[in-house]
Amino acid sequence: MLKRFSVVCLSVAALLVTPTLWAADEGDELILRGPYLQSVTESSIHIVWRTRGQIDPVVRYGTKVRSMKELSSEENVQLRISNDVEGMSKPQLHIETPAEREKREKKRQKDPTGDKNVFQYEVKLTGLAPDTKYYYRLYDGDTAITKKNKALHFVTMPPFGADASARIWVVGDSGTGGRDQKQVYEAMLDYVDDTKKPLDMYLHVGDMAYSDGANYEFDKGFFNVYGDTLRNVTVWPSMGNHEGKTSRGTTATGPYYDAYVLPTKGEAGGVPSGTEAYYSFDYGRIHFVCLDSHDLDRKSTGPMATWLREDLNQADADWLIAFWHHPPYTKGSHDSDKEGQLIEMRQEIMPIMEEGGVDIVLTGHSHIYERSMLVDGAYATPTIAEGVILDDGDGNPAGDGAYRKSAGLNPHEGTVQIVAGHGGAGVRRKGTMPIMREIIVEHGSVILDVEGDTLIGHMVNKKGAVRDVFSIEKKGKVVVKRVENPWQPEPMKNEK
Ligand SMILES: [Fe+2]
């Protein structure tokens, strides 16, 4: 039977010729990608997966693994399918016309198993209770296609404004599918186990599918590697330049935009952006903002900055965390004194962010870990430390002490910049960025824990060692002072 699905038809040539993909359960070859979680809110979530050949998609879910009595609604299923394009070298997006769809359905009636297209199902579950753990299971009609076990579960967001704690995993420039990436992932899993606090979300700061962001590269460098986490933890992505080789922010099309279901209408909090290329969301008392630094207008007068100003004006939160791909400050494998996209993110976007009271900016692109002192107003090119450092200590509660800011979101009280481009691709340093407190040329990732008025960050390297600890405390009213002759990082050997 023809279902009343809204159908977007797309070409996934690479997927059609690359069958070695991750499945939810061992031996289950029907599922090519996923399941994974998208756009969780306090009352809804999208569960996404791909199959080869069409199924009748149903998600059963409930708060107990033994009795998943709730059923997804047919109206809440979005279907995207690949076109029959085996052999095409470049995937091309293609909207299926009603005539094409009718032809496909006729073919399917004659030969129900003959349709080997790739189908992506995006099933939205609604009416969920906030801050609640649900188990889920995927079905083709009445037939289960995943096992009944505790491995598939999700937790809805806490109610907006609730004083909830959050554990956030941050990764950048990871998408090689190689050994370093896997070690970084395993080190995070061990750290989470050891500290006995599960992740609440996963932020990816771009370059998740080397080298062209093609569908098969997403599987190899992202979905296959992180599958165990992605089925339980929502990932909020930002697009890197490598995804930008096959996806476009201007039209929000391509394999990156096919893979992700992101808010456009303020569904998860914040001001509607009208595009999946940049968006915001709330988690308890934290406001998150994601930008596209790659292929959209980065000017302070452009549409993205105009939306950003409005979004930050309306943000009602204690914390503001922003993320995108191109770092405003770096001397890793890229140089923010010399490269246009990076200079623009610093000169055009950072003043808006700091006016909005941003606490942390998370980026990648530069394959290194760099973490700044408490900084404000460093918009000049080249970047200098004089006059822009509000606290030149190490920010470590066990060292110089946490960075201090006033309670709530207040303009220009200092930002910690983190370049986390060390998630898997080869790491490199080409100089010394004078606002940085830690410069570490090792693979790793960042775990941020927000608990009430305190945020603490840990950088865990691929061997599982904690290589950096910093903290921000937001209490009472803090008077901002600028440090004269601030502490400076060690230059590299032979650095001019
Ligand atoms: Fe990049």
C-alpha cells in the first residue's frame, strides 16, 4: 500500500555501491545506518535510520523495556529515498515527482522485494514527558527489525529553564574512520564510565566525513564509528568545509543535510532561523547556538548575524555556548591571523557573541587542541593578548582557580575559546596564539559538565589522560578588569 509519506527523493550513489555499513544489531543487514537520535526536545525526538528497500516503519517505545506500548504515528514519518542511480559518481539531490513515485509503487507491487533503493526514515515521537528515559524498538509493520534490549534508549530534555546539569561531548575534525579517531572515542567512553555520568549530548564542530562529506564517508567516518553513542545521545552538528564539498548551506541540501534533522522553527528553543544551516536550542538553563562558518555570509550585517543578534537578545539562560567550524583564534594547522573565514568569524561574529554574553566558543578546523584564557574584545588582526585578557590564570580549580563571571548572561565578561580540531585527523601546530592558555598537539576530545553556576571542562586525550582542566563560575556580580602584561604561552622551538 502507498503510505501518505512526504517524500523527498535523493541520490545516494555511494551508499548503493558500499554495503559495509553499521547495523543496530549484529547480523541485521536490513538497517544500513542508525538508528540515531535527532532534535530532541522536552516533549519530542526524531529517530532516524536507513534501510535498503522499503519497509513499513514503526517505532514502539515506552519507559520500560518490557512494555513498549506506545506506537509512532504514521503522520510523523518523513521519508527520503535514493534515486535508482547505481553507478553515478556524484550523489545528486532529486525530488521525486508524483509520476516517478507512482511508477516506483507500481514496480513494488509487482516485485515487493525488488526495490533496492536506500530509504531513510525520520520518525518523530511526540507527547513525551520531559527528562524521562524511554526505550525504543524499530519495526517493519508488525515485525521487529531491532532486538528488544536496553541498548536502544533516549532521554528527553529537561523542562526549559530547569536547573539541570548537562554533560556535553565535543569533537572536531574526526571523520577519517581511522585508528586515532577510534581511540579518541574509546577514551571518552572510558572517561564517562569512570566518572559515572552519562553524556547528555554530543556537539560536533565539523569535518565529520573526510574528505568530501559524501554519504559513504559519513558512514565510514561518523555513523559506523560512533553508532553505540548516537543511538542513545542526540548529536547537534555544525558543517565543516569537508562536508561543504558535497553539501550547501545556502540551500541546506546535500549528504550533511540529508543525514541531520535540525530545528528551523525554534522547535527546541531560541528564535526560528528558517534554515538547518544555523540554529539554536535550549537545554535547561543553557542556550546553544550553532553557526555555519563555511559557506554563508559571515558579515555582521548578513542574514545569519541578524538572526544571531535577535536570538541572543531573546535568550533567557544562565549559560551561552556557541559552536561552529572555523576558529576565530588558532595557530594549529590553520592560522586565524591570515585566513579569511577565520578573520571574519573573529571580526564580524565575535563582537555579537560577546555582546550576548557568550561563555564558551567551540570550534575545530585547526587540527590541535587550543584553550584560551578568559578573553574579551580580541577582534584585531593579528591577535594580540594585551588589553583583551580578563583573567590570565589557568582556570583550573586545583590551580589558579576558576574563571569568574557574574550570574546570568552579561555582555563582555569574558569568553573561553576552545579549538577542538583534534578528534582524528593528523594534529599540527604552526605557531603560538597569544590568547591561549593551553596548546596541546595530541588527539583527544572535550567533555563539558555544567552544574548550576559552575562549568568544568576536561580535555581527554586518545590514551585516556586528562590533559587540561578549566572551570567557569558565574556568581553574584563580578567587576571586569583587564590584565596588564598577561601571561604568555611558550613559543615553539625556532618560532620567529
Ligand atoms: Fe576543516
